[in-house]
Amino acid sequence: MTATLLAFTTALVASLGLIVPVRQLALRVGMVDLPGPRKVHLQPIPLLGGIAIYCGVLLGIVVSSGGQAITQSLGILTGATLVILVGTLDDRGLLHHQIKLFVGMPVAGLILLASGIHAQVFSVFFPGRGALADALLTLFWVMGITASFSIFDYMDGLCAGVAAIASLFFAVLATLSGQVLVSTLAAAVMGAALGFLYWNFNPAKIFMGDGGAMFLGFLMATLSLKLRMTGTSRAADWLVPVLVLGVPIFDTVMVSISRSRRGLLPFTTPGKDHTGHRLGNCGLGTRLAVLAMYALGFGFGALALLVRNLGSRQAVEVTAAVCVVALCAVALLEKAPYERQQRKAKAAS
């Protein structure tokens, strides 16, 4: 518990303090997000906030573990460094946006696999023969969650706040299972995200950029793969991480279904058609829409804690019921007002 609190505090203070010099650097080198048809902000906002989050997480791990966790987590940090680098280069316009999806994210997933971090689903049913299927599932999960966060940073404070909430539940679940490394990493991510959130909540003074969003998404995917709960059913062990990440998964599914029905490519077509946009257009506005997404994050986290204590059959039934409710919500949100985008748009949202 001491290491967890130290990681959280260090990452929080570091992220809070680093934003000022990082913001000045972004302005100096011209790394700003300009207003546009698919943007919510009306003034240029500095990018590179992801650097402060990255440094906060790194310092939180180093200070709380005396360097031991760095050795144990070399693969995680290598993959995380790769995705923030690729995302930052994309923010700068130095890479084609599809490189991050089809090169950066898969390579980061392969780094995790090489480090021994992988899903354990098919190998349970097919001992000795399910390793390849688990490896493919790992790559799909890492790419999917990282990409989900990449397109999730569309409102002030949304991505950082939801990541902090998910990290909180990962830290709690890991602590209950005695996983010190996982709880420490989750606490560091939560602290760094909250420190950044102070500057990023509406009206935002800095954005994390695609590098920061991808960095958080990669760490969320990693935490979910590393989490191994004790005294739980097999189905609960698999489903709990999915529930903890329910908000970005729901948002990605919603925009994917909506855009596909309109003949658009989900991850390459920008637009103000995400869950938060639609909630805001229903009268909530930006701040209340983001707070509603936070509440949804806490709701999914509470369901994860509930499912943790259920048997396999009950866990599957509860999760299936959640999926049905989520699909009904998608149908309702499809009727909510949003700004329609053109098919020719190519940049990721």
C-alpha cells in the first residue's frame, strides 16, 4: 500500500509541475491544435501534454520501487515509449495517420508478447495448443484499446478523467489480489492523469495529443492483461478488465456502428459523432457531458467489482445483460443530434 500511495503522489506532483514547461515548449515549437470543423475548442491549444503524463508515470514507478519495477517492466516501458513517440510524430504531421494503427500499435503489442505479457484465454481450453490464439488475442486487444483511446480524446478532460477512473479500479483490484507491481503502475497512471486533468478540464489549457492518448490506451491494455485476480471464477477473471474499460469500449463500438452504417471508415473518419458529442448536443453541454462519462466510468467499475465476486455463469449473465443495455443505448444515441462528416475525410478523430 505504501508503494502504491508513493507512486500516485509522485506521479501527481510531477505531472502537475511539468505541464508549465511542457506547455511553453509546445508553444515555442508550434505544437498546437488549431480550431477546425471537427474540433470543439475555438482557440489554438498547445499539445505535448502526453509528455508530462509519461514523465509522471515513469517517475512514480522509479520513486516507489527504487528502480526494481523498471527492470521488471522494461517491456511495458519500451512499448509505452514507442506509442507516445509514434503518436507525437503523428501530432506533428511527420507520419501518415495509418502508421500508428498498422505499425506502431502492433509493434508495441509484440513487445509485450516478447516480455511474457499476454492473454490467457485459449490456452486454458487448449493447453499447449492455444498459445498462438492467445498471442493473436493479445495483439488485437492492445491495438483495440490503444486505438480506442486514440479516438477518445475529443473533449476537454474526457480521456484523462476516464483513464484515471479506470486506473483507480485496476489499482483496487490489483491490491485485493496482492499484485504490487500492477497496483503501483495503476496508481502512477492515475496520479499522472489527474495531474494533467487539472490543466485539461474544460476550458483546457493544454491537450495531451495523440501521443498521450495512445500512451494511456497502451497502459490500460497492459494493466488489463497483467491483472490476475485471486479467488475469482475464470469468467470473472476475463470479464472484469473489459468492464473496467467499458466507457472507451462503448464509445468505440458506438461510433464504429454509426459510421459503418453511414458508409464511413470508423477509425479514419473524423467527426463530432462520439458519445460525448451527442450527449452535449442533447443539452448537457461539454462539462456535463464529460461528467456523465465519468459517472459511466464509475458505474462500469462498480459492476467490475460486483462481477469479481460472482461465479462464471453469473458473471457471464451480468456481462451479457450489460451488453444488451449498451446496444440499446447505442440505438438511442443514434437518434441524438450530431454533426455529420464527409466521406472524404481521412484524418483520425
